[in-house]
Amino acid sequence: MKNLVIRLREIKDVYDFVGIVTSYPGDIDIVSGRYRVNAKSIMGIFALDLTQPLDLEIYGDDPDSVTDKLSRFLA
């Protein structure tokens, strides 16, 4: 598992982010306070408080393959 802290500041960021993570075969979760949602779910992400940094948990064999593509969202 790999942990990152990200920011999704605009609606376009959410759509771009989901477009990137859906291509990753492993599971990816976003944790915000006591809430945990599937990072591949646009509806789940919009249920979170996007004004705060979000914790990203990447599971799978090669988390670095998606981490490089997410660099612009890192907090």
C-alpha cells in the first residue's frame, strides 16, 4: 500500500483524477476524516469535503505506475 495526500480543487480536477485512477487495476481509496470512498467513483468523491486535503491509499502490485500520473494533484 502507498499513501499520498492530494487536493482536488476544481470539478475538472475530479474528472481528470477519476480518468487517471480508473486505468489502474488495483484498488484506490480516498479517506477524508471518518469517510472512505472508492477513488474511481465520481459520486463518492463529490460526497467528500473537497476544501480539505484528502488521503489517498493505493493498493496493488505497482502503485508507482499511477503515482507518477497523479503528481499534479499532490498536496
